[in-house]
Amino acid sequence: MSGLGYTVPAVLAVIAVCALELGMLRTGLFRKAAYWISMVIVLAFQIPVDGWLTKLSAPIVIYDEQHTSGIRFPFDIPVEDFLFGWAMVTAVLLLWERQRLRAGGRDAT
């Protein structure tokens, strides 16, 4: 398992989103309870759906194990799916928050 095809890009996506927030956008999103509550809601839907799609007993989506870390948790979900999911949802929320702040809604929460 090299992880080059899926693990490395997933980790790079997380790093890129964190760098975007901490180095450029600086929206303060990571300090907001609403953001973390949103992440819990995303996970509440992602786990059963992704678990059903990737379960090893009858997978609908099949990953080449050579390109993943091989770590699957819970319900046989590749951990890389959580990294990509977090990066995608967080990037959208960051851009949304940045736009809101630019539009003059600085005191809105």
C-alpha cells in the first residue's frame, strides 16, 4: 500500500484547506461552534451512506487498496473518505463565510 493514489491527495487537500483559512482567508470559522456542529451533522449522514457504499461484504464503490492507507473505520469506510469530505465541505464553508464577511455581514453569526 503506497497511498499515493488516494491517501496523499486526501492529506494534501486537508493541508491546503487549513493553509487557505490560516494563511489567506482568516474567517475564524474554525473557532465557531456552528462550524463544528455542522461537521457533526455531516458525519452523521456520511457514516451510514459511505459505510453502505464501501462495506467490504458487498461494496458498491471499490477502492484499489494499493492506493489507500488500508485503514477502514467504521463500517469499512476508508479514512481517506473522511479527509476528502472534510476538505470539500470546509472549503465551501470557508468561501461562503468569506463572501458573507465581504458583503458586510461582519456582525452576523
